[in-house]
Amino acid sequence: MPALRHRGRPIALALALSLALQTCFMLAEPFTRVAVIAEVHDQQSSFSDMRGTLTWLGANYDGGKILIDESNNPFVLDLKLPLVDLVDYSAGADFIDARKSPASHARWIFLHEGEPADVVAASMAEDPARLSSYSLVYSDGPYRVYRLVD
């Protein structure tokens, strides 16, 4: 048994040294060498436009429904509005109808222009006349907010 303990020490020391070296290597450039930190950093910068646009909409909201594809917008809660004010997937058939005829269902439209996964943006791009009753009131990067013209 003592011989086994004696052999285990060098292995433990080698393992500790290699882990320490790996940690130093990764922390020298964490945004590129540590996957989790890099992902958070990328998401913060890539979602800043979206978050800023939703925050603007929440601050300037003056009533009415908001047509939005919330499945691609993880910051919908930044609106700080009751979810009942949204026309989204949870609205079922109203969401489908609102994408075909938004003016009769929503005062506001939030979309991620050029993003095929955003079904609201895809619906508006398919028939740009659907936005004819709206004016663009805010834009940040690819994110757009339209408001129904009174």
C-alpha cells in the first residue's frame, strides 16, 4: 500500500499542474478560449439592438396591441407590459390573422427585418402593403418598430 500512495503523488501533482496551466491559458483570453464566456459575450453584443428596441417600445408604448414573434425575442419581458397586450403565438388564430391584416389587430409591430425565423417580419416582407397603415417610429440595427397611423 505505501508504494501505491507513493506513485499517486506524482500523478496528482502532474494533474494539478496541468489544470493550473490550462486555467492560466484560458484566462489569458477568456472571450475566445472559454466557450461559455465567449457565448455570453457574443449574445450581449448581438442582442443589444433587440433589447434596446424592446426597451424603447416599452417606454414609448401608449396603448394598443403589439404584433410580435416572441419566439425569437428572449427579451419580450423588457417591455414591462402585460403579456395580454401582445399578439403573438399564444394568441392562436388571432396571430395568424394579424400577420395577414395587421392594422385590424395591432397598433404596434415589432420585427426583426431580414430574419427568416421571425414570422412577423417574413409576413411583412411577403406583402409590404401590410405596413402601409403604419409608420416606422424606431429602428436599431435590424429591429424595427412600426406604429399604426391614426
